[in-house]
Amino acid sequence: MAKNKTTSQEDILTRERENLQEPHLYKVLLHNDDYTSMDFVVMILETIFHKNTDEATRIMLNVHHQGLGIAGVYTREIGETKVASVHRMARKNQYPLKCSLEQVS
């Protein structure tokens, strides 16, 4: 009696799906400083993080009043790219804006 190849392939695919794990998520944080303008932070949030003006303003005010704000939550690779983009734009515009990643607990 011949073994059914379809069944064994389905078993393998099922086992592969069971072994997959969701990637860790990371918060992209913007840090307050005494030099970066509020308008620049709002522009960063709108262009890099695709926030609307109201949400960008709310996050910017969190940065200003609480010392930091969450710009978004992403996988590590996407978060690292966003952090690099923020630092590149800040340097280009001569601002010391700091941006960092923190793993979501």
C-alpha cells in the first residue's frame, strides 16, 4: 500500500507553522532636549511616522512635558530604520534630537 504524499506534506507544513513565533516589538521613543523645535518634532512625526497633525502634536507635547514620547511600535528592523531616519534628518537640520528603541514588555 502506497503512503499518501499529500498527508505527509500537510503534516510538515503544520509543524512549520507551529514553530513560527511573532517577532518582538519595539517602541520608538523621542527624547526631549532644549534645542529641537516643536515644529521640527511634529514634522518628523508626520513624515517619518505618518502621523496626522493632531496625533503628531499630542506626541510632541508628551515629549515636551514628560521628557519622552512614543512615536510608534514596530519590529526591530523597521524601528531601527525609523531611528536612523530621525537622526539623519535631525543632523541635516542641526538639531540634537535623540531617538531610541525599547523592547515592548
